Amino acid sequence: MEKSSLRMTAANAEGEEIEVLESTEVIPVAPEEQWKSLFDKYDPENSGFISTERFRDLLATHGSELDPHKLEVLLALADGNADGKICYQDFVNLMSNKRSNSFRRAILQGSRQLKGCSLRDEAGLGLSQRLVRHVAYETLPREVDRKWYFDSYTYCPPPWFILAITIAEVAVFMYYGCQMDRLVLQVSSPSFLKSPLPYHPQLRAQAWRYLSYIFMHTGIEHLSLNMAMQLLVGVPLEMVHGALRIGLVYVCGVLAGSLAVSVTDMTAPVVGSSGGVYALVSAHLANVVMNWSGMKCQFKLFRMAMALVCMSVEFGRAVWLRFYPPAFPPCPNPSFVAHLGGVVVGLTLGVVVLQNYEQRLQEQSLFWIFFCVYTLFVLCAVFWNIFAYSLLDVRLPPPP
């Protein structure tokens, strides 16, 4: 910090001029300027790099000012750098809670693991800190990522996306439940498909229905299973990966679900948030399996088994309902194919998003491959909906 004072002169009783402090203003120095100035002391040649030996000297001098976890990561960066040099941008990324791909590679190629106790061994944590620590172990496979997340998470913003979607879905269900005076198997009510929300093959030109169908559920049993999985899996994932990434996976799963139904089960309507829920859950389960040895969540085998049981029960209920005699022939009951569309999105696009914690997705080639494949599927499904129904002369059920 730099201080700037405005001083004036005034005459005292003897006529002598004295200096009066009028005001003191504190002018903050930008953090990056501080880091740049600190880095330049060890880089007199202005090369943008300093040797790992000088970097350790810097840490020895200023390490007491840093959080212990951040200091450990800095030491891992110094030990893991194969080139023997530390880049200024990596230093700034760390100090500003941003990480580059080169920073991640430097740590992963390190000659030793991070020293010190793990997060689970730390005592004296408050309730909110214990929750963050629990979420870190539930979702992240590497100790360096868990410590990084624990140090940087501030609950601002909170996991608003999943909570907002859940509240909206419950509110819409209760509204139609009161309107139809039915909470179980609402789909058997004559007014259920007359809502502007469900996807119906006769109304597929109304593009919003490919997304809005998530707010309608066939009954309270359908809603309960989806909400349980959505909250138990979605909220921790959003706390770690943020609303933008989790929203991307969720919305892609929802859209893939309705489009998959329009291609493979062309006469059936679609309701329920299973496409988005299954995208999140399948991505999380796949991430746990691929990083099994690194995941330190308690009872992970039991928790995975319970998640698979819930998914199987919900999917089995959807399959049974689809082939159950329809309440309003010739319109069939809602399709189960949306679940499969969500699973495919979760195992492809979702896995890439969850694996690259705090890494820019636009720098990941695998992300762009899956995103392009997904975009191609969406375009093909759109053309299918425009032309295939008339070319194949599909006999659609009457509009609701």
C-alpha cells in the first residue's frame, strides 16, 4: 500500500509557520503490480522466468505471508518444473487463484507428492468448512485440487442453478397437482398434456418444448427420485465446478433427451427432468470410476451402488409406464429414451467437463471433439424433425 498525504501550512501563536496534516489518503496498489514488482526482484534480466532456486528463495522470504496450502502448491510447482524455470504467468495465476495448463502439468510431473497432512486430518474446522471439505473429497480425485478448492471456495456465488431449477420444478408440479387434484400418475389426467410445457410430437414445431418438458413430471414418485438425485449430486458438483459448467451439462442432457425421443420414439411425448439429471449423475459416476484410487469419499462403493439403484428404479418405472396401456389412446405414455440421451451426454461431454477442474474448457481438444459431435447430433435431429416425419409418413397421435 502507498500512502499520500495532503499537507498545509498555518501560523501558530508566535507567528511561525507549522505544517498541518489535512488528510491522509490510502492509495491501493494493484495486486498484480505487487506480484510483478516482487517477481522482478528475482528476474533482473526481465526474461519472464526465474530459476527454481531463486523461486525457493522468494518463498523462503515471503512464504510466511501465504496460506499454508498455497505455499505447499507453490513448492510443488517448484519441485515439479522439469525445465528448472518458473514462468511469471504461472506465478500470477497461482496468486490470483487462476491456474493454467502449464501450471497443472508442472505439478503433475513433480518428483514428489505434496507434503503435509491431508484436508481430512485437519481439526477445528467450522460447519461451513467441514461442508466444503466433504464436497472436495466427494468430487475431486487429487489432493492438490482438494486443497486448492478448500482454500479458494467462498460460497459466493452459492450453487444457485441446481437450487433454482429444483424449486421451479417442484412449484410447477404442485401447481398442476392442485389444478388436476392429482399427485400420483398425473399423466393419466386429461389436462396433463394440454399444458404448454410437455414435449408432444404433434407440437414439435414449438421449440421451447424441447427444454420446458423438464418442469412436468408423471407423478410425485417421478419427481421425488429426480429431485433426490439432482440435489445430492448436482449441488456438490456445482459448488466445485460452478453454475456455468454444470448448467452446460444439464441443459445439453435435457436437449439431447427430447431430441433422442423425437428420433427414436417418434410418437411419444416427453416429461420429466431425467435427461439433465442422468447427464450429471452418469458424468459423476464415470469420473469416480476412472479416478477410483484417488477418490477419497467415504463409502464410495456403497454410495455408487445406491446411485445406480436409484437410477435403475427410476428408469425401470419409465420403461414400465411407456408400455403400460396408455391412458388416452392412441397417444402413448411418455417415453423413457430421454434417460438414455442424458446418459450419453454425461459419459462424453460431462466427463470432460468434470475431469478438467479449474481448467479452461476451450483449451481442451477432447472437449471440442465431444462438443462438435453433440452439435452435429443436434443439427441432424433438427433436420430429422423437419423432414423425416413426412417422408416416413409417421402416424402421429392427435394433439392434446
